[in-house]
Amino acid sequence: MIDVHILMHSGTRPGWLAQCLESLASEPCTVHVVRGAEGDIAAGRARGFALGVHPYVTFVDSDDYVLPGAMAAMCAALEHHDAAVGREMVLLQNGELHGAIAGHHLHALRRSAIAPHLQTYGSRFAGRHCCAALREIAEPARVDAVTYVWRLHERQSSRNWRWMP
């Protein structure tokens, strides 16, 4: 099993959060919805990663969702590695799905790999992209499965990223 946290913030869209939660409902995970600190994703991530008791941890953004089998794929990879990352599809604002790209979301870790970093995570990684920060803790094994749908839209923290088909 894996503990999954989802950060809530002022821009969280209820319909997208509902889709996110529904995508996790049949996965082997415990979901923790966490109130994030506005403008400080790293502080919210530190709180989220500290929650739960399962040997593995990950997060799903409230505007994204996972595909069936995602958490089982992460758990299987984490049996042999300290970290794992899946492949993802990119959902554009016009409804087009593109992908699958690798190495961004779904990034999971053994709790024992991230636990020593939680006290300083918020200050150490403030302003940094979460997945880049996690790669500093443990380089992830690549899971050759599409596990995640990343929704690109105008109000997200990664809005400067541009999809080039």
C-alpha cells in the first residue's frame, strides 16, 4: 500500500478534485487531502509526505488524476528501488490527450528514503519543482506504464511549460 497526498489550495476546482479522488478510489492506497500553504508547495508536500503509515508515499495534484493500476505499478517498482516514476499523458485545455512523457508525475518514494528530509524539505526545496527536488533525494526507476494524466491549464504552477506536439 502507498500513502497518497493531495494538496488543496485556493484555486482547487471541486470537479477536478472529485475526478482525482475517484481515480484513486480503487487503487491500493490511502488518500490524505491536505490544506496546502498558499504559495509554498514545498511546505505542503512536507506535511503530506509525513502522513500515513504505509511503506511508500506519493502525491497526486488536485487537478490531475491517475489511470487504473497506477498505484500497483508504483508499489511493485518500490519493492526494488527507493523511488519510481511513471509515464503520463498530457491533457490540453482543448481536451486533446498527448503523451506519454516520462519522469514528471507519478513520482513515488519509499517512506524511509524521504523521512530523513522532511524536517528541512520545506526550506530546502522552496520554489523548486517538486519532482526535481525528489530526484535529489533518490533517482527514480522508470516505470514503463502510463500511470497519470497531467492536466495543463492557465491556473497551474507549471503554466510556463508548453506542449510541443
